[in-house]
Amino acid sequence: MNLIYLDNGATTKVDDKVIKKMLPYFNEKFGNASSLHQKGQEARMALEESRRTVANAISAKPSEIIFTSGGSESNNLAIKGVAYEKGRGHIITSKIEHPCVLRTVEELEKKGFEATYIDVDSEGFIDLDQLKNSIRKDTILISVMHANNEIGTIQPIEQIAELCKKHDIIFHTDAVQSFTKIPISVKKLKIDLISFSGHKFHGPKGIGALYIRERIKLKKQMHGGSQERKLRAGTENISGIVGFAEATKIIKNSDIKNMTKLRDKLIDFILNNIDNARLNGSRERRLCNNVNISFDAVEGEAIGGYLDAKGICSSTGSACSSKSLEPSHVLKTIGLTHEEAHGSLRLTLSKYTKEKDIDFVIKVLPDIIKKLRKMSPIK
Amino acid sequence: MMYSEKLMDYFKNPKFAREIKNPSAVAEEGNIKCGDIFKIFLKIKNNKIKDISYLTYGCIAAIAASESFCRIVKGKTIEEAKKVSYEDIKNDLGDVPAIKLHCTHMVIKTFKKAIENYENKN
């Protein structure tokens, strides 16, 4: 059976070019970048070259990039780093951030920091007025994600950056889902901290990065050696870093266009051909690869189970698929009822998604929904 | 979380997911907030479960548990069927993830309610 992978919001396939770049760093160029001998210097060169590549992708200086183990670590370091450096103060974030941001801010609240969680509208856009009104004299950080991982809504980070600039507040954005899909330039926008994760854009797992604008001070969260500007101890994951850097270069404009076209084809088909289905998130300001639909009277994990039986990998915001049996906080925050959140299906495309893959989904999905609705006591 | 092969087979190939016309008893349990709703239909003749079916709104485990229960109790006497426990469903499915065990309890609860409805009626 041909496998159709439409869960690229969870993770992506590593690009062959990335693997090829990485391989020598396991058994040939295996040195420790802190060693002064030639093997070490070989690794050091790869590390700094990779740093230049990543910096280049967002118009930053190489010295403003540090490598981490992934998106969660980058978000933790950015938020805790600012908070503990300042010692006290107020943090603003949104209600639909990734758990690694929300749990981190909650943890800081326990340590005496104060926090405001901003509402979003029914499409997932942050309430800018509420954001403005929440700013206090002691606000030290605003953290709002670039694009949402579940519903794909792209936040107006330009306006948030302006606001932060005006009030002299540090602005952090979690760009884990958007990086390489939406251009971002730290020259154009006053963003102070940006989190990235390699495996979301065809790089390897276990590697991420954090952009830290010059003169922004963070308190380190990992103690040990003096790697990564003394901000992140631990021997650098050179193969991962090389892979991460390579992955930032390989996505083409035509890939974005293609994903957008296929995304729209899938959304249009579902909305026009399946009754009682609703799009979650914004139609216009939406990640090029994200489709998130709620179907009435059926449960998302069951939809996913039947899609999987047809070789299609998907995900859901249903409570049944979560370990807590709570539906997605994002879907609840945008105002979905429990039933609507349970009936959600997320399909996330990649540059490898072909039109025939989408055609196959279009072919099998209506029958799956029909079958499950027939089996459902909710009519 | 992992589902057993048998559980997935029941989910993919349900034989009892349908309505029974003129049932001897029906019962519904669960609510949309918890994420699952079970409805059981019974056809009883000479104290025996002549036919049984379900409609389930819920996850893979909820559907598979409903299917398993129907397969186990069809043909049994009411007394025998009442003795079927969530563990019997669990064993039939070849284990159920702990977080999904409530689905098996819910099926039993729905069935017991259906039997109660039947006994009150007759």
C-alpha cells in the first residue's frame, strides 16, 4: 500500500540532501568542536558555517544564532532566559501557544512572575487591543507564536513587533511551524528571540536553534561548558547542526506554491462536498500546508483510524487521542464546542505531497465520514 | 499508545454497528463532553439475546469495545450476558490502553441500562 503522509505538522521526512550532508559527521568528521586539534577544527568549521547559513536565512548575524536540541528547548531558554535574567516582572503570551510555551510561563508564575494570556478570535488571531491594554510598566516579555501548529493561523507578528518596539519590551516568537514556509527577517522586524526546530522542515530531530538579538541577555538554563556563547552547555550536535543548516536552504518557492494549491484543493473539496464540516483557523492568513476541519457527529481519532487503514497518516485535536482526554486547548480557545473539537481532523502537507495523494484523500474521506456517521448515535 | 491487532480489526470491520428495527430494548449512555456516546439495541426472545447492535460516537477503542461486547453476548441468556465484565472485553480485545478502559466500562453500563429498560417493560 502506498503511504500518504499528511502529518507534517508533527514531523517531516528528512530530505535526502540533508542526510547526505550529515553522514560524514558521524564517522569521518566526528570531532568535538571544542578540541584544538585538526579533527576538532574540522567540526568547528562545520559548526560556524552552519551558523552562518541559518543566520543568513533570517538576515541575522551568525553570532545571534545558537543551536539547541529543538523547539521546546529554544522556547524554554528564550522565556526562562529572559525572565530569570530580569529577576521579576510580567509576561504576556497567547492562549493558543504550544504547550512548551504555556507550561513554561505557568512555571514562571509559580516562581513569582506574573502573566497574562491573551485571547484569540474564532479564527485564532490574537486580540491586539487586549494585548496593547495588557502591557504594564513591568512587562518584560511578549511571546506570541508566528503560526499555530494546529490550525495554521499566522499571527500579525509585524504589528506585535512594532508594539514591543514602542514599549521597549522583548519580543519572542515561536516560529517552529512557519520557518522556511513564511519568510522572516530580523532586519525588517524587531523580533528579539525566535525559536526553530529542525524536524519540522525536513531536517533531523533533536536539533533546534534560537535567534537572540544582539544585546539581549538571557540567563542560561543548561550549565556546564562554554559552548554556544556560554548559553547552552554540551558538546555540539554537529551532524544535527549541519543537517539543520542544509534544511534551511532546500525549500523552493515552487514547493510553497504547490502546497498552497493542494491545501486549497483539499479544503474546497471537503467544504463543498461533505455536509456539516467546518474549517478551523483562517482561510487567508494560514500556513501553506495546514488543513484542519471539524466534522459533526464523528470523532477525530476514529476518522484517523480509517484513514490510516487506507494508508493516510493524519492527526486530530480530539480528546480521545490525547493522554489527558481533554480536547485541544487551541480548538477550545477559538470557541469550538467539545463535539466540534472531538470531530477535528488535521492534515498537514509537505513539499513531498503530490496531487494524486490529495486526490486519493478526496476519494476516500467522504465515505469514511459517511460510514462513521452511520455508526454514530448522534444524528 | 498502541492498539492491538484484534482491536484494530474490530474497529475496521464492525459487524454489529447498525440499528435494529423494533428492538426489545434500547439504551444510551455517555455524553459529548467526555467524547463518547454509546447506544445499544437488543432483540430478546425466550430470555436470550437473539440480536444485539450498537451505534457509537467515539474513538477507535470505543467502537472496538462496542463491537467486542456484541460479539461476546450474542446468543447468551440475559443472565449470562449480565455477567460479562469489562475485563472480558479487555481480554477479547487483547488489552486496551489504560486511558481507554473507561470505554469498556461504558459499554457494560449501556448494556445493563438496556436490560433494565427491558425488564421494567416486561
